[in-house]
Amino acid sequence: MWQPMESYLAGLIDSLPERPKAILLVSGHWEEDEITLHVGERPPLLFDYYGFPEHTYRLRWDAPGAPEVARRAAGLLRDAGFSTREESERGWDHGVFVPMKIAVPGADIPLAQMSLRADLDPADHIAIGRALAPLRDDGVLIVGSGMSFHNLRVRGPAAVAPSAEWDAALTGAVTDPDPVRRAGRVIDWASLPNARFAHPREEHLLPLMVALGAGGDDLAVRDHHSNVLGWAVSGYRFG
């Protein structure tokens, strides 16, 4: 059931116009009161899950950190009026190493992880993305790592119809060709059909908003769609 998503991630880097010099990734598994940038040189992995097979706690993804990208991002955010802080001890959570082991199996692209802000304000997270947009001109790939549907309490047939309705509505908002209207529709995500069914808590949706903000006026497309455990899930690209 995960193979379509695996194939999507495995082809991600090769599908880009050029190979990124570095990656800035915001994960739905890290929240702080202030936007926090990881500035470690060689971050360990943080196995922030439980009840999984033993071998999943021995995974490796040994890419270098990108502290210079993290500090450049922090500077851009401060210039835009956001308070930030740095840290170097927290490991990369599974919002980093699970997709990146597939997308960058050689672990040869430096990566900096950025937290969400714990208030999960959608408009501010889009503005955070806008502030980070200049990184794209420096060859940095900005990745929002979450999930378009994230309600672990429901799966199977009960999820199929409502998740499909939510997915269609979210996709319509995210791919709106008018960037101002697009941002407004995504900010108002909670009014979309089955929004709280799809996201009882929205931490897995907020990385998308950072990516959307960084995308600016660029064309937005859905470049992945599959079904997992009855959930309709989609991935999006800007530019």
C-alpha cells in the first residue's frame, strides 16, 4: 500500500530541474514556541515513535547537516519579523529520515530541519514560507514533510469517502491558479469538507503551508495521489 508513495519519493530529486545544493525541511513532528532551526553538523536520528518492529530503531540516514542554511533561514525569518532560535542537540525525527532515506538514499545532500511554531497559525506559516523563498534561488529545496490526511483513529472503508471528499477540496484550494486566492483558501482550510475528520489536530498539515508560502506565485500542482489504509493522500509541488 505504500509503494506508490515510495515510488514518488524515490523519483523526487531526479524530477527537479537541478540537484539541490541543500534541503530545508519542516516536519509535522517538531513544534516549538518559536521557529527553531537545527544547526547541528551531524545530527543523530530521533526515533520518535513506539511499538514498531525492532529493526526500525536501527535505521540510518547519515547525511550532513546544513548549519549555514539553517542560519540563513533564521536571518530571513528575523528580517520578516519572526523570532527564532537555534539548537544542535535534537536528532532528526522520522518526518525527516523516513522520506529522505527514500528520496536521497545516498545521504549526500546536506539538510537543515526547521520546526513548526506551536500555535499552528496557518497565515503565519504561509508568511514564514514566503520569508524563506530566497533560499530557492540559492539552490535549496524547501520540503514540507507532513501528510495531507492524518487521522490515525479511522482507517479502511469508513475513511474512503470522507477522505476522498477532503482530498478533492484540499487539492482545489492548493492548486488554485491565483496565488492570493490560493493562500486565502488554504488559510481557511478548516472550512473545507471533512477538515477535522482529516486533521483532528493540524500539525501534519502545516508543513504544506510553509511550502505553499515559499512557492510564491509559482504554479501549484498535485504531483502525487494514492490511497493508504483507506485514506486518500496527495503531494504537491510549487514551481
